[in-house]
Amino acid sequence: MDECPRCGWPDSDIYEVLSRHLTSEGVVTYTRCACGEVQVRVQPFTPGRVVAASCGEPRADPAAPGS
């Protein structure tokens, strides 16, 4: 769904966040559209990309764990 089924407001433009909860499956967010429609969104847990790492000594072989 790319927009509210009731009024057509774009899903990417969240009007109001009512609550947000961590679950075993991911983050569940309850939102309200500009028209008043309440929506439930689920953002599943997925492995994220590395955005920072320590600057320790480089390993001899980066492919070999524990080297």
C-alpha cells in the first residue's frame, strides 16, 4: 500500500505517530493519517549494514575469522 485507502494521503508522509512497540518480529508502529484513519505498520528486524567500525589492528587475512 503506497497511500491511505480512505483519502489517498501518501504512506511516506506520516501525519501522527500514536505509539511504537518492539516485538519479537520487529517494530510495530500505530499511526494516524490526516483523515483520522488509524494504521498499523510493521518494520521487520533485518540485518543492517555496518556504518562504523573500530580502527584496531588489521587482520592478516580479513576472510579468516579469529586471525
